[in-house]
Amino acid sequence: MTKFAAALAAVALVAGAPLAVTAAPLPVAVQDAKPNIGWTIGELLENEEAAAVLEKHLPGVADHPARPNFEGMTLEEVAPLSDGAVTQDIIDAIDADLKALPAG
């Protein structure tokens, strides 16, 4: 198990039982906005370009079994629960890559 996978498993334990996840569409404000680190992990993963950025920096995040427990959280919210797997340097790198994505 990678350090990231182990850390997300820990997030799952802290968060408790898996949350019910529905396939509701993103809010219009999110659909029209450029992906940024203020979006939840789930919102980022629903955007193809943003998902590729997350996978680059956090391999396996999209298919992680604890995803229902953290997909409603931002990277900043997950970081303190990640046992060092999500660092400020990783968040900054994701932020830079998201900002480099072409507009809409």
C-alpha cells in the first residue's frame, strides 16, 4: 500500500462510515468556473483535466476505496488528516497545474 493510500485509509477511519454518494450534477457555478484547489476532491475528479492533475500528484486518488469519505473535502481539509501524504508542496503543485489549464 502506498503512503498516500494508507493515509487515505486513515482519513476513512477518522471520517467514519462511508457517506452516501449520489451522481448529482455539479452546481452551475462549478461547471462554469475553472478548476481550482477550492473545489472539493470529488468536484476536481469530475472534471477530466483536473482529475488528470490530481492523478499526477496523488496517484490512485480516483479509485481509492475510501474516496466516498474524502471526496467532499478540499485538499486543504484532507491534508491534516493524511499523515503527511498530502503536503502543502503537493497542494501548491496541484494549484500551479490547475492554474495552467486552459480556460473553459
